Amino acid sequence: MNSDQIKYYTSLNHEEKIKKAKENLNGVIKETPLIYSDFYSSEYKCNIYIKPENFQITGSFKIRGAYNKIANLTDEECKRGIISSSAGNHAQGVAFSAHRRGIKSVIVMPNVTPLLKVEATKEYGAEIIIHGDVYDESYNKALELADENGYTFVHPFDDYDVICGQGTIGLEILEELENVDEILVPIGGGGLISGVALAVKAIKPSVKVIGVVPVGAMAMKISVDEGKLSRLASVKTSAEGVAVKQPGDLTFELTKKYVDEIITVSEKDIMEAVLLVLEKHKMIAETAGVVTLAGIKKRAKPGKNIVCLISGGNIDVVTISSIINQGLISRGRIMCFSVELPDKPGQLVKVAKILSELGANVIELEHNQFKALDRYSNKVALEVTVETNGHSHIKQILDTLEDHNFEVHRVY
């Protein structure tokens, strides 16, 4: 997007455009009322609300921007059809919206896209083209096909109509919670936070809009901090929905102007957040969707009213199983240790008795003389995985074993 286009879009009446987007979305999207979180509010001594866009049609906020963009197309553009590139939520939003409007849609997806997401997009009637090993290759292919066939390209984030569609979330939050102090928003390419910030700053500028990024995908934060659009050589995060190497031209300008601060969260914090929102709120959310919950600890102050936007819930069961296990380890709910025992009767019983007395539930146990460090030492390697009740409980278990002269090595 060139500088003249950016200047034009930034000069528009954003409040008016976002309210028009809300009209376009009326009767199309699901309502996602705020959820007051007793758990997080108690944990951080302030009032925490969740905006659950994981409950949205297609499982993500992306439908808002995609539908608003398509609703604003001319009749001629509708006849020619649309094209986009995406490996996930945006693809489903575009496909659903095109189907709803009765127009042709083509989605170019990289070959690493999970089959589950490919099939979900197909179900909304889109033509799927698998191309490229990474998103950038799919994006370039989509632009090429748009030129060849006259399709309108629907950008995942760097498009003013898309941004205004996402901005309807900001309107809804302000309408429902008048005394909100801060809104935490995930950042990938910047379309979501740009829209929310435009809405909030136009209506109630005193409300702070805080962006949240994983430490392994800080493209927008680095760009804002350096005052120029930056591109990462690589991204490394489990939060694939925000794993963007470079923000958009327009979203960068809007974020720089309207977003109050951008904070970072660790992979450990993200894993914990997936676990906690499932356990405490019985909600499934994707890793990118929970970065705001992972970031609360950096913004919480007594009495504050904070809204955390969960951006989506599209996550497969294999991934969520792995993340839950990592979250349990991070929270001190599972611990694995190894110890070498003399190869004689009664030694295993001693360890079992200690664990039982301390209330550690054994999940898995391997007693193997062939794993001893010294095969001829007449010792047996014991590896035990136990369910625990936090990090202090783990310390108590390890200290007690050592008090009984066991040399313990913590595996995880």
C-alpha cells in the first residue's frame, strides 16, 4: 500500500465506517457477550472480562473483517469473484462470507496447512489451491491469480474494510462495559488491533488499547519501537495465528498512532493460558487467541477493569493435548523424576510410600535395571511421573526423597 493510499484511509471518519460495518454484520455474526472471569479476577485482584470471539461463526473474529470487505464490493467485483491467501481463520471467514453473498471464492493455502482447516474451508464452498511451503508463497500466488482472472484480493489484515470489520469488536466492548480501563488485543499482522483501536479512540480515547505479542513473533512491536516497518527473518511461536514476519503498511501506521503499548508474553505463559481457560472457563481457545490472558500479569492493578480478547478457538485435538501437557508441567501439576536404587527388594516400596504420604499421584512408572548409569553397579533406574499440586508441592517431594538419601534427578 503506497503513502497516498495510507494518507487517504487514515483521514476517513473511522467511527462512521466502523458503525457502517456493524450494520453490514447485523444478522450475520454471532453475539459474543463479555464473560466476567472469577478466576482471573481473583488471581490478579482486578476485574477481568473475556471477549470470546472463539465462539464466533467459523471459530474466529476473522469473519467480521472478511464479511465487511465483501459486503462493500461492487456488483461487478462480485461477478468476477474474490481470492485470498490464508492457512487458517481468514480462509474460513472469506469462504463463509462469499458463500453467504453467493459469489465465487478461491483460497490459496500453503501445503503445511492442517487438513482439518483445508476441509473446513472447503465446506463453505471455496475453491482451494494448495501452493507453496510458506504463507508468503501462497500470498504471491494469490496476487498472481487475481491479476490473471480479475478476482478481488481480500487481504487478511492490511485492508481498510477488513480493519473496520474487526473494529466492531471495539464498539461492542464499549457498549457493554462503559467503565472499561484497558482492552488487551492479540497482534499478528495488525488488522484486529488497528480496528479495535480505531473504534475505541474515536469513541472513548481514555480507554487504553494494549497489544500482546509472543516473544518469538514481535514484528509489530519491533516496527513500532523502531518507528519503521520491519520484517523478521523468521518467527518462532506456538501461536501460529499471530506468527507474522511483517505487519501491514496501513496497520503499522494505525497501530503506531492509536495503540498505547505493546507487551510480550513467553511460550510458557501461552501454554498456561490455554490450560487455564479450558480448566477454569471450560472454553477451547487457540494459542494465538489466549496471548491476552497470558499478558494480564503485566497490566493488572487493583480495581482495574480489563477486557481480554480471545481471538479464536480453532485448534486440533492433537495440538491441544500437547499444549495441555506442557501447561500442566508449567503450572507444577505434573512432574517427572528419576532416581537410582540399589537392586534389592523393598527399594521401590520406599519411594512409593514417600509419594503416597505426600499425596503425589503416580501417573507412570518405569523400573529398569538396564537404564542404570553403571550397568555393573548393582543398581536399578527408576523413572516416575506424578500428578502434583504446584511448585511448592514438587519441592516438598524432591526434598523429602533427598532427606531419605535418594539421589534425585528431575526430568521435567
